[in-house]
Amino acid sequence: RFETSKMAQEENETRIRSSLRGSFQVERQSLQAEVQRLRGLCSDAEEGERQVREEMRSLQQQWRALRREAEELRIRCEGEAYEANRVRKLLASTKATAMAAAQTLNFQGLHHPLHVEQQQQ
């Protein structure tokens, strides 16, 4: 009777070990699949990060180029505005000088050269 009980106990232990091995194998395969899935996600994330870094570098280069271009345009516009103002002042000065000369000629009784030519014809 003791031997029967011992044999039954050993059979139970064998079934439990077999069941535990099966459960262990299932859990191991599940964990391996999860590790593979996470490796894939990690790889995808690294690729995404690399693409974002490349895009960021490209955008920074474009931004720097646009800043340089904007600065060049600003300098050119300032130069053109300065030149336009200089020409406007010169034109105003020349016009004032011409008007003063014309008034002097008229005051002195002299006629403008074009006016003299028209009178001669």
C-alpha cells in the first residue's frame, strides 16, 4: 500500500512537472515574442528619430539660408532707401537752385534761353 501511494505520488509529481514544463514553454515563447515585438518597436523608433534629426538639420540649414537672405535684403533695402533719399534731396536742391536762378533772370529782365529762341522764330 505504501508503494502504491508512493507510485501515485511520483505520477502526480511527473504530471505536475510536465504541466509546469509546458506552461514554462508557453510563457517563454510568449516572452520571446514580446521581446521581438519590442525590438521591432525600438528599431522603428530609432529610424523615426533618425528621420526627424535629418529633417531638423535640413530645416535648420534652410532657416540659416533664409536669415542670410533676409539680412542681405535688409541691407540692400537700406542702401536703396538711403540712395532714394539722397537723390530726392539732390532733386529738391537742384529744383530750388533752378527756380532761384529763373527768378533772378526774370528779375534782371533776362529771358530764359528757350524763351529767347521761341521769340526769334
